[in-house]
Amino acid sequence: MNATPDPLVNRTCRLERQAAQPLVKRLLSAPWVYVAWLIVVVASLVATYATDPYVFGFAVFGLGAATVVICIAGGYFVVMNPGTSRRGRLTVLMSLLLAVAAVLKAFAILGTFKWA
């Protein structure tokens, strides 16, 4: 048996890795992603508030943690992407600020529940 790796397979894997990097970069640099995240956060919080306090609590903590990660990615996008228009940067910043405000308001509402 031949133990040497096939150069065609290695080249194909390397090309797939290189093709995936611009996709992630394009995805994280698109302002609509952050607007969509704002819509997901608000819709999820409203839907879970209407169902059950425990489900709402888990949603608040989960969406809060995910919003932190999204804010780090969005902050990196705003600071490190000089080719973006001013409108795109403002869209990202406003979307992230509104998502953080929604999560903070949800934490405040969560603090008013009587759990026992």
C-alpha cells in the first residue's frame, strides 16, 4: 500500500478551506446579518414571554450569550472594515445596540417574576 497522500485530495481540501473563508468574511461583513439578528432576538423574546416564564428565562440567557458573540463580530466589522459605507456601519451599530437593549430589557422583566 502506498502511504503517500494523494496531492489532488490535499489540493481540493485546501481550495475548499480557502473558498470558505471569503464566505464567512462576506457573511460577517454584511449589515443585513445584524438586522436579521435583531429581528430574531425581538421575535424570540416576545414569543417566549407569551408562553412560559421558564422558557422566557432560558431564552433570555441564551440570546444574551449569543448577542455578546454577535456584538464582538459586529464590533470587529465596524472597526476593522474601512471599505464599508457610513450607512452600513450605522446600520450594524444601531442593530447591535437595539439587540443589546432588547436583551437588557428582557433581563429587567425577568427580575420582576415571582418564581416560587
